[in-house]
Amino acid sequence: MEDEENIEEELLLVESQLNGLQDKIKTLLDQQEELYERQAQLKAMLEISKTSRDASNSAPSVALEDWSGKFSWDSQADDTRFNVFGISSYRSNQREIINSIMSGKDVLVIMAAGGGKSLCYQLPAVLRDGITLVVSPLLSLIQDQVMGLAALGIPAHMLTSTTNKEIEKFIYKALEKGEGELKILYVTPEKISKSKRFMSKLEKCHHAGRLSLVAIDEAHCCSQWGHDFRPDYKNLGILKIQFPSVPMIALTATATSKVQMDLIEMLHIPRSVKFVSTVNRPNLFYRVYEKSSVGKVVIDEIANFISESYPNNESGIVYCFSRKECEQVAKELRGRGISADYYHADMDVVAREKVHMRWSKSKSQVIVGTVAFGMGINKPDVRFVVHHSLSKSMETYYQTSVTSGKWSGRERWTAFRMCSILSAW
Ligand SMILES: Nc1ncnc2c1ncn2[C@@H]1O[C@H](COP(=O)(O)OP(=O)(O)OP(=O)(O)O)[C@@H](O)[C@H]1O
């Protein structure tokens, strides 16, 4: 009897130990499953990281493929270059860039301002079926490009805050239904990040196979390490995610290798073919003057420089640091007989457009502006640039100074600044 009780007691104990063990086994099995799952995730992450590292390592500083060889679109491209754009021969790297885009590659272009970046995406835009989307940071730059394309008979439009309802309707129809003639559409980055309506039309355009190319102009604006960071550029990565099969070209005149890495990552183009052309501009001449501490003396010197060196109303730009300074300097230059207008981001769009137009048509000689003016301005006869105030960085100085480099003849280049401050860079 006592034996039986002992056995039952032990049985209960064993059963309870078994139950405990079962619980432990279940916990261990759960743990094992979680670990297997995590192992798979980590393996996949490693694979992705290796692939993109290999891709960026293999993104050559000089393109490895022979993009200067023969391609099926050669004669059509030559014909368009000559008969539509009126350009007799390619400049360095232009043909190779165009060929890589035509082959469906993503491309990163580092080319000096005035080097001819626009042709690199505008010519494929004309050659490829469908619509090319160009993202560009400044209204003035977009207006310049659209005006230039219209003059060449290329159907181009811009969709910005200044676009009237009728044109907007036309653009949306072209995107959504393929109606009307539209080859190149310019937008500011805000349109991509803020307009759901626009993105949905673009989506439809892509689904119908009509989105032929995406171009990101002034691509250094993507990187906060660049000299001209624009927060809305950070959202442009969505374009490659939404339209992975559409080739993307990112173009800039100035990008350090850190900025290049950054924008490749942000735009999701790790396999892009990279083309780097020299940023040296042998046709530019720089002069540095010591800046007087007396404001009026500085203005006298600038006015004398302009009227003596450019007596025939040749176009120029005077860069200032602040908006107030722009207005003041423009007023004082006018007081000394120089026809000068000011330009800065605080002015409304219509006023800015008016100033830009007057200067483009050489009705005014000088624009006194902040860096908001000048990036990519396509006026071929800019003869001089004066820096009344020191640029914030070396890149900004380069970017603003080469605006005049598009003129094909001998240029004069002047920086009004104390040497000692210049050396602070
Ligand atoms: N192959 C070429 N031969 C002659 N002129 C050209 C050639 N390619 C471009 N151009 C001209 O050079 C000028 C500058 O070109 P473009 O505006 O494309 O320069 P960019 O590199 O975009 O400059 P930015 O960085 O300032 O925007 C334009 O007037 C353009 O028509």
C-alpha cells in the first residue's frame, strides 16, 4: 500500500518534470525558429549589401564599356544633333553619355558648367519614344530651358507653381492619355515630393510605357554635403523605386566624391555609369581685389570696372550675400549709371521672371543677385561676374563663377574680395 503511494508520488513528480521539459522544449523550438528566421534575414541583408558594394565599386570613374563604339541609333542621333539642335559635333563625353542612356543605363554625369550637360539628356529625350521627366531646382533655369527648346521646335513644358490651368490640363492629358505633343517635361523637386496628383499621372504614364527617361539636373542638391542642398531633392529616390526600368541620368557640375557617393545612394542608382569631365575652364580669367571697408568705395570700384571694361552694355552678374544687400547694391549701381536690377528669393515669381527676361534680352546690363540666381542660367553672352560678397563655400564660388563660361570667346573674370578672406577656404 505504502509502495503504491510512493510510486504514485514519483509518477506525479516525473509527469510534472516531463511537463516542465515539454515547456522548455517548446520554448527552445520557438527560439530555434526565430533564430532560423533571423539567420535568413541576415543572409539576405549580407547578399544585398555585397551586391550594392560590388556595383558601386565597379561603377568606374571612367566608364569601362565602350560607349564610343557603333550603335544602331548613330545616324538618327547625328541627324537630330545637327538638324534639331544645330550642333555640328559632340563635345567630350557627350556621345558616350548619350549612348549609355540609349542603352537603358543609369548615368551619373560630372561636367563643368557650360560643358553641355543639357544635350546629354535632351537628345535622348527626342530620340526615345515617350516623355522625359526633368527635375530641376530653379524656376529661372527651367524657364530658360523650356524657352530654348521651344525655339528648337521641341515640344517641352514645365509644370510649376506658375503654370496656368490650361497648360496644366494639357500636361496631365499628355501624361495620362498620351494626347498632345509633349517630349520633355520640367518640374521642380517639390512637385515630386508634394503633389500626389502629379505622381499619380506620372504613374499612369509609366504604366502605359510612355515614361522614357528621368533626368535629375543639378543633382548635387540631393546631398547635404553638397554646397546647395535642397531638402526636396532628398525625396527623389522615389522615382527609381517607382520606375525602376526607366533610365535615370543625374547631372552636376560640382560634386566631391563624398557627394557623388551620397547621391548615388539617395537616387538608388548603384549601377550607374559614371562620366567625369574636367571642371577646368581655361577661358576664364580671375582677378582678386582687396575690398575696401567703405561700402561706397566698393560700389564705385565695381561701377568703374563695369563701365570701363564693358562700355557696350555687355551682360554681367554681381553676387551679394543677402537680399537687402542685393537691393542696395543694385540701387547704388543705378545711381552710377549702370542699368542694374536685383534678384532674390523673396521676390514674387512674376517680378523675378520680369527681371530675368529684361536681362536675357539685354535690356538691363547687370543682375545683382543672391545665389538663387545663376545656377544653370543659359545666357551665352555673360561676360563678367563680380562677387561683392564671399561665397559660402568653394563649390558655390565655382558654380557662380562659371556661369559666364558659356561664352565662347575670351572672358574676363573678377572677384571683388580681400585675398586674406579668400584664403580662409
Ligand atoms: N557639342 C556642342 N557644341 C557646341 N555647343 C554646344 C555643344 N553642346 C552644348 N553646347 C552649347 O553649350 C552651351 C552650354 O550648354 P548647357 O547649358 O547644356 O551647359 P550645362 O553643362 O548644362 O551648364 P550648367 O551647368 O550651367 O547648366 C549651350 O549654349 C549649348 O547649346
